[in-house]
Amino acid sequence: MRTLIRDVRVFDGERTVTGADVVIDGGRIGEPGGPVDAEVDVEVDGAGKTLLPGLIDAHAHAFDGDLAEALTFGVTTELDMNNLPPILAAQRRQAAERDDVADLRSSGMIATAPGGHPTQIMTTDLLKALGSDVGLDTVADAGQARAFVEARLAEGVDYLKIAVDDGGASGMSLPVLSPKVAAVLVEAGHAAGLRVIAHTVTAREALIALDAGADGLAHLYSDAGEEQAEELAARISSYDAFVVSTITYIEAVTGDPGGRELLRDERIAGRMSERSKATFGREITDVPMHSQGVRNASRSAAALLRAGVPVLAGTDCTPFGPAHGAGLHHELLLLTRAGLTAEQALTAATSLPARCFGLADRGRIAPGLRADLLLVDGDPTTDITATRAIADVWRAGVRQARPTA
């Protein structure tokens, strides 16, 4: 199957060109130029539209139904950041066997201390709701750290995630990995060729994780005030690490109602499942986060960008909120409100996560790359909310059915 998208504005993951013709050849993006008219099976009029790489959510937690919901909103890849083996195995099968769900990469289980975050929220009732009768493995010492990494490798994980979070951001007191054990986890992960991402929510924890050798942070830190933001960004830039934004998640945890704007936008609400709609306004408890997290994280995102630190768009979406797919469109808006240009926000959700996570076959629009594509009405490089005006989605060259009202 060959598809021609004619005369379309293209944001290729890094820059914008106008009046382009793009060919989808099977599951890949075709070579430009040549007599394509007689060789295509489907032609799509791109006038007045923008073609983007499929969006990548750099912080997700995927359970049944979530990957399909993500793809509905043009999120063609989710980077899962903590999941239990039987659940993850089922989601991997879906991503491998179905054309109507987002693709998936995962860390498997997060490495945390006995009783450490997020074990405090993984109650028996929650595990039952998620479809698992077992909880997280935990790591108490260096020997267990190495065994933990070996177990994740046996499960075929794509990267490793560790937790450095003592709960202090919201007045909790949780056991936490020691710097030594965190460093052993990172060393073992790197020895196996894995990137290591750290869950941290404060600047102090972020620096501990980066000192241990972590390649990236799973969240913007939520406790840095205006006086600290520039200095911290400069320090973090010296580590050659990336940071995933998750301002949408910080909103949800702190009870900020900002995410409800999605329900008022028919471009989003008209595509959203009832399950996702039910997540808005749901109270999220027992999760450490600074009360001024949204303001502090937004300020930190802009400071990090000025310091040259890659900021990746991620939501920390779950079945309980933030919403899969829709949440990433809200995250893009929040990033522009934090000071990123629309093109910088789009880069944060396309080529940047692909580069930082070694996904060389996606995140850009270029010949030979995977045809994960999002076609929208209007110009999201000037109005970021135009990403919500979804006209078409392709996943590995397969055009998705348009949702019915």
C-alpha cells in the first residue's frame, strides 16, 4: 500500500517545511520526488493541514485499553515507566500483534527500597484492579540490586527505572534507596546496555540520582523556587542527562483543576473514552509532591531548556489519570505556557524522546523511518492546540479508523 499526502505542511520532528508531498510506502516513509501519482493507492489532500511524527509519551503506565486510547490521539509510542511482569507481557503482545494500539517500550518494575515509593500506593485492592496478585520486587542492598537488574533483563526490558524519593516533598517519610545502592543499580544497568531513568520529585533527590549516574529524570523537580531554578538547571546540564516533564501529573497529584480544560475542548472530549473522562477530578493520594509543584516545575522546565538540558514531554498517564493520549496534548500546552515555543514542545514529544531513548526508527519524518504519523488541521507550530484537530493517524503505515461520535 502506497499513500501520498500532497501539499502538506510538515513538522519533521525538528523543523517545518511547507507545501511538501510525503509518501507512505508500506510501513515506512518513502523517498521524496519521482513520478508518484501513478504509483499510489491512496491520495490525501494535505492543504491547510500539518503532518507530524507520531507523538511519543515519555512517561506512561500501560494497562488494558490504554494503548488503544493513546493511538486515538496520535500517540503512536508510549514509554512505560513501571509495570508488573504479567501485565507488561500482555501489553507487549498487544503492541506486537495489533495495528490499532500504540507501540510500547518499558522499564518493567521500578527498583525501590522495601516500603519505598510506590509500594505505599500499591495496595491489594489496587493490584486487584490492575489485574495482578503480586506486587513489586524491592531492593535492600547491593546484592539484591544486581539480582534485580538480572531479573529485568530476563523480562526483556528496554531500560531501567529506579526510585529516589523519601516522600519529604509532601511531608511523608518513606524508605529510600541509599546512594550506594542506587549507584550499583545504575552500574549494573549500564553494564547490560540499559539507560537508567530515576523517579525523583525534588531537586535534592534529582542530584542524588544524577550523582549515581542516572541518564535521565522521570519528572521535573517540584520544589525549586525562582531563586534556585537557574542554578539547578546549570548544575544538571553538567550531567548530560535529560528530564521528562510530567507537569500534567503534577497537576493531578496536587489537585490542580487545569487538566479539565480537555473536557471542554470538543476536539479532545469527542474522542475520549468514558473511562478516561472519569479520571478527571479523581483524587490521587499518598503520592509525594510539593504543594507548589506546577508552578515550580514549569519554571524549572524553562530554566533547563535555557541551560541546554533536553526536556521530554511525558504525562505519567495511568488508568486512573492523567488520561492516556489526551493528556499528552495537555502537556504540550503546559510546556508552551512554561516558556517553550510550539516547535520546541513538538520536538519534546517527537524527535527528542526518540533520540534520548535510542528509538532510531521513529520520532522524525524522513525516508526509511517508520510511518508513525499524525495529520492535523491547522498549524500547531504556531498554535500548539492544533495538535488536537486530528484528521488522520498512521501507525507503522496503517491508517487508523476515525472514531465515531
